[in-house]
Amino acid sequence: MTKQEKIKNFDSGGVGQFNAGMYGLPFTPEECDIHLMPVPWEVTVSYGGGTAKGPEAILKASYQVDLYDPLVKDAWHRGITMHEIPEEIRDKSEKLRTLSEDYISALANGADQENAELKKIAAEIHSACLWLNAEVKKRALQILDNGKVLGLVGGDHSTPLGVMQALSEKYADFGVLQIDAHADLRDAYEGFEFSHASIMFNALKIKQLGRLVQVGIRDYCEEELQLVQNSSGRVVTFFDRDIKYQMYRGDSWERICNRIVNALPQNIYLSFDIDGLDPKLCPNTGTPVAGGFETEQVLYLLEKVVKSGRQLIAFDLKEVSPGPEGDDWDANVAARLLYRIANLVAHSQKK
């Protein structure tokens, strides 16, 4: 049966079939325009864990998502597939997460970072992070070379560095739109060069990344603020506090979105940490912070980006963690956001 025949015969309002693809869609991976790369990795998480289970939880929750998209007509026709969850990445993460927890605990209890045993742990984790970056870059290039829309599903926020490195081989200049509670501009946080709290610090080492636009930031240190202020405009940050104060004084989200969009270049990588949302929508994420956005606020911003004629060249969604008792609220929210975001990204690429 051809893809067009499957579209004609598929009941998009029916019950999601677990033996079908993601979101219950009837397409083969080859027939799908949008390819999601799961990266179940959370080695350097410094607070709550569980994000390595995010991709699987989102996949399970996806079967409950209605397929009508109010912004993109017949969006489901494009097809969305999630690649198999890589066991090698998951197994390495589980093994190293235990070492990382011991390392962080030792530092928190006053241990010397130059301790021989701690230096050995740090070196092992550093080596594994380099391996992960290379693995993600390789997988990302395969998806991009096949002409597919690429989305990474984490895992912690360290996971998409390899994607941005892959994009640097495809685009002479691109920007990053980061939706997040945290600035993630720390240099080697807790001794880990590739910490989840250092992702944007490391991304800025990519010369093709012309501008980083951060939105919703509300948890950051003075060193990170100084990096923003001394970046000569390469980093533009719309802090959550400033956004809220502007709206309290009568400004509108519409006008604020226009200012955000005007700060963006033509080609944009979207990096979306789920903790950019109000924590009532993601209570089990690793480092929740009071404040943040509603889902439709974020989607409104992304719609404005697409309507401006800019292109979302790839995206990620990460830091989604199911609850300790298997609660699927976080994954439920994430699966719905992921569907809408993926459709907008594909639409911007005219897929």
C-alpha cells in the first residue's frame, strides 16, 4: 500500500494503535518526513534524575494525542517516526550516572576535585561524553542527509551538542532559539565540560552559530550574566522576570514575541528544555524552577517565527522525566508539544 493509500484509509480520529508507529500513524519510517532521534542520556544531571526515560515515556504517551493541528493543515500526513531507543547509549548512561552521583556527592561534602579517584571518574565521564557527542552527530547527519526533518528527544540538555555540530556542516550561519529556565552558560559545571548546565557555553564554540537567543531564563549565576553582557550581542537573553514585568506594565505577548523574532537570524535551531514551562506542566523534570510559560505561549512564539519566513532547521525537546511512580503527566504534556512543534518545524521547511 502506498503512502497516499494509507492516508486515504487511515482514521485520524480513531483509537491509537500500539502496533503502529509513533502517534499511532500507519507509515513506515521511510514514508515519514519527520524523524525523531531518542537520546536516553542523563550522566551529568546535578539534581533530579529520570530524563533518560523521557523518550520511551513520550513514545507511549503519543498514542493518546489527537492528530488535528489547528496551525498546520493535515499535519499528520507528513508522518512522524521515532528511531529505536539506542540500548548502548542508555546502558552507558545508567552505568555512568551512578559514578556521577558519587562524584557530585563527594564534591558537595567538601572533597578535593584534584583527588586521584575523583579525577579518574571525571576523566571516564569526559571520555563518554565525547563519544556521545560524536554518536549524536553521526546519527543526526544520517537523518539530515536523507532529507528528513530532524528532532532530538532527550535525555538531559547536554544531548543536542552533536546535532548543532552536525548543523555546522550544513549551514554557514545559523542561530539557536533556546527556551529554558536556565541559561546553561556555565563553564564545566561541577567539573564536567559537557555538563547539562554547559550546553550553550559549548555550543558557542561552534563558529557557524552566529547568535543565541534565550527566552524564559530565570535561573542563572553572575558569571553567566556577565557572559551575556560581554557577548557583543551574540547572546540575546529575554529573561522571564523582564517578560513578566513588561506584561504587568501593559505590554503584550504579541509585541514581546515580535522583539524575540526580530533578534533571530534566518536559519534557527530550536532547543527546548521542558523546564522552560511552568513547573505545573513538568513537575518531575530534573531542575524545575518557579515561573515559566504555558504551552500555548511557546507555540504562539514558534508560529510567529514560522510566519516571519524564518526556517527552523532542526529542533530538540528534552529534560522530560516521568514521575517516580510511573506518572505520565510530564510525558503527556511533552508528547502533545512535540507533535505541534514537529509540525511547525516541517512547515517552516516546506515539507
